[in-house]
Amino acid sequence: MATGANPSTTSISELPKSRTEPDGSAVVRVLSYNVRSMRDDEDALARVIRACAPDLVFVQEAPRFFRWRKHAARLAAKSELVVLSGGATAAGPMLLCSLRATVERTEDVLLPLTPGLHRRGLATAVVRLGGARVGLVSCHLSLRAEERYAQAGLVLDRVAALGAPHAIVAGDLNEGPEGRSFGRLAKELQDGWATSPWGGEHTFDPTAPRRRIDAILTTPGIEVLACGVPEDLDPDDLRTATDHLPVLAVVRIPAA
């Protein structure tokens, strides 16, 4: 069995490697990243993703307009991944994965629209890695507190509806762990940073991070080995890639 990361080490290379254990459980690298519609340095963005060597990437603010599928496919190719679900059809959230993942099903979900506010949605999937079966939800919650709280409840409803024995939720929550919506999610799901902190805590913004508004959360049966912002990435790439910092987690998912 792999052991958790030492919180005092912040090197990506020292994190547990992705693999399938003899009992069928899967050690998986998970990345959550708001890419600001790929409006910044696309090559720097891809370098950051590749350096994290993720099996699963939960994207927020994926391209949503003209030729958005082409832009999403290009980011996936540059990152040595493939598009799993989401994009414009989920109002921005998207999922990428490595070829390690076997896809069972995907579904893009649009959340109720509040007049005058940006439409929100969820990119969801159920995949298998080794002997593990896991549901995935990428989300980007509202800027308005009341709507954000309702959307947190809809995320939890979607987790239950996936029908998978385990699930991972990740995204831009637009508030810190002291907020009601973050707390609503963390009451039922494990907050990765709070469970097994590693690297940096704050995710916004890249030049002077002081808020943790991006998170990776899991159902209780998943073991979080490490979770946080990698601190050994090229600072210029982090600054020019997008306006958020990435959150990287390593988890062990039990065999189904």
C-alpha cells in the first residue's frame, strides 16, 4: 500500500505514483483548474497540467463559444489527455482524463437559470480505474451566495444520482471553507485540503494567493493521500496560464 505524502514536502515528484494496487484499488492523481476560457497563455496552461501528471482533470471555465470543441480538444492534446465530458454543453465545467480511465457514461447537466446571472452547469461521468468505479462532478458555483448555496445542494443530489460507490467533486466554489456553500459540501464530502494538506492552500489569485476558493472533495470511502497547490511548478507558467492556481490531489479509490 502507498503511504500518504509528507506534508512538509511539496514536490510533485514525491507524491505517490498513479497505479493499481494488487487488491484492485486505484491510486489516482486528480487536478482541479479554472482555465479562464483559455484566454491566457495556452502553452503555459498545458505545461502546468502535464507537470502534475493527472489521471483526471476537473476544468472550470472551459471555452463555451465559437469552435469551443476544437479549443477543448487542443488543450487535451497539449496536456496529453482526452476530453471526457462537458464544455459549452455544461456551461463551462469540463472533464479531461488519461487513457487509464475506462468510461462507463457521461452526462452534462445545466442548472436552473437565475435571470440576469450566468448559466451554470455540471460536467459528470462515471469511470473505472483499475478495479475502482467512481463518479465525477466538475462544478463552478455562482457568484451570488443564495444561488451558490442552492447549487451546492444540487451537486450533492447529482453525486447521489450517479449511482457509483465512490465520487469526486472538484471545482471553483467561489467562496472559502468558512462559507455556507463550501460547508454544505464539506458536511457530506471530505475536503481534500482539510483531510490531508500538502503544498499550498490558497488558490486565488496566482500573483498573491490569499483565498482557497477551489477545492477537491470526495465521498468518505476514498482515502485522500495528499491535496493542495503544487509549489514546485514554474511560477511564470502559473502566473500566465490563468487567474487561478491548480489544486492537485492523490487519492486511493477502493475496488468496486
